[in-house]
Amino acid sequence: MTLEVGILSKTIFETDAWISAISCSYNYTKYIVDNSVFLHVKSFIFGDRLISLPFSDYGKLTPNVYSEKFQLLIENTNVEYLEARIPDWKTETFKAFKEAGFAEAVVYRTFLLNIEESSKVLWNKLGKKIRNSIRYALKNRVELKRVESLEDLKQFYYNLYLIGARELGSPPHSFKLYENLRNFLGDKLLIDLALVDDKPIGAIVVLLGDKWANFWQNIALRKYRKFNASYLLLWNIIEELSDGNFKIFDFGRTRENTGIYFFKKKWGGDERKIYHMVYSPSKRVIPPDPHQRKYLLLSRLWRRLPLKVTNIIGSHLIGGIAL
């Protein structure tokens, strides 16, 4: 079946609820330029920027843009540059921002899986290795639980997410962010836990638009990866959304040729590009990227810190990185 991406291109990232949750969590100031929304990210370490949008696969952007207004915005806010995140199917917006002076800085990938068909048809289309991985998780008594209460959210955050973020060498989001996502998004936020003997070993966070679902986070504790919980978590969500009349499952922004890229690729989605574009008339700039040397060094250091320390200072760092 053909993906009608252009018709279904509005995602959760373009909603007021998402933008409000992010802004409130990290005290970002919102600026609107011809209906394109940018958030002001301030950081002594990583610099001041205007981004559409932090922690989002895509920005809230329109093709009605003019370079003079961007230049004026830079002068009024004293930021180093503007950053816009544009998927390849928004050709008109991409062209308009390029003509307004934005340049490509980084190209990410995503995979769009058509889930209009029944879950039974989708199951039969999965590769043999994926189906076997799902069966293996079930055979080894991996159980799934949806986060519903505040206590569930605390279990996800303190018993799983903080540990998983440190293992990856990444500063964690604040608990406040997840509270705000829960309050602003309501049932548009899905967090599912994988448990073995009642111990959380993995989780998935999915954000829901009207017919478009975004795979936003995956947590898999290194010690328990042999249980293949990520496969079961993903399939369970895809199965539910497919039978619930969703049309697209978006696997989310990923660097090409990384481990997570190949994990997402084998689910059979249509590979697409996401352009991180920057506007900086005075100098060439490169947005923060986990593959840059200074971030790799920071990541190695982060893995050695006590969990309590990562929780205290992590949200201040990640708010400034704003990837």
C-alpha cells in the first residue's frame, strides 16, 4: 500500500500541547515567525540558539518565510543561529527555508511503516528474525505494563529510565518533563514497560498524532537485552495502533549506520531523510551532535557518574543540548 505522507504529515510535534510541555519543562521562550515556531535554548556550554523544535523529530514550520525576519530575530534575541528540522516529504517548506538562507547541517533518517493493514497482515510481513525475537521474549515470560498512574510513571523514571540513560552515556530528562507530557498530552502519550519477575527491564515511549504515531524513546537495560524486550514492546504497540486505525508508525530520528538505525531498518519501513538546517549569516555553525568528539568524551564520563549525580545535573545539560 502507498504511503500518503503528504496528507498525513501533521505529527504530535506540531501541536500546541507538545510545544507547551517542552517549553514549561525547560523554561524555553517561544518565538513565532510567520506561523513557524522556534524555542529559545540558552546554555553557557552549548550556546544560545532558536530551534524548531528541541527534542522533536520535526519542527513546526511553514513555507511562508523571509530571510529579513530571521535576521531581525537573530539581532533581537542575540542567538548564534536558528535551527529548523524538516523532513524530506515537506518539499515546499524545505525549498522555502533554503531560499531564505538556511543551510543543511546534519541529515538524519527515519523509517515510516504503513500500518493501515491489519496486524495479522503486518505480522506476516515481518522478517523471520523479528518474529522469532518476539516469540523468544514471550517464551521467557517478558510481561508488558502500560504506565497509567503517577506511581507507574515514577517506576518508569527512577527504576528504569535514569539507569538506561546513564548506560547510554546520555544526560537524562527531568522527571518534570514526563509529568508535563502526561498532563499536556493525556492519552496521546503511551509509555509501556517490559518486566521480568516484576522488575522493569525495558520501555518504549510513543507519541500519538491523529493517524501518525512517533516512536520517541526506547530504553533497554544492557543486562537484560538477551530477553529481546524491545522487539515485544514495539510489536505490541504496532499491533495495537494498526487495529486502532492508525496509518503511519514513524520509527523516529536516527543517525545512519548506527546500531539503532539497523534495528529500525529491519522492520520494513520506508526510509526517509530529516534535514537539520541552520541559519547563521555571520559564520558556519554545527549543531550539537552525539558523534562529535567532545560529546563522545562527555558520554564516557557520564557512564561513570553516580546515578544521583546524573539525576541532579542531567536535566540542566540536556536542556542546553536540546537535541
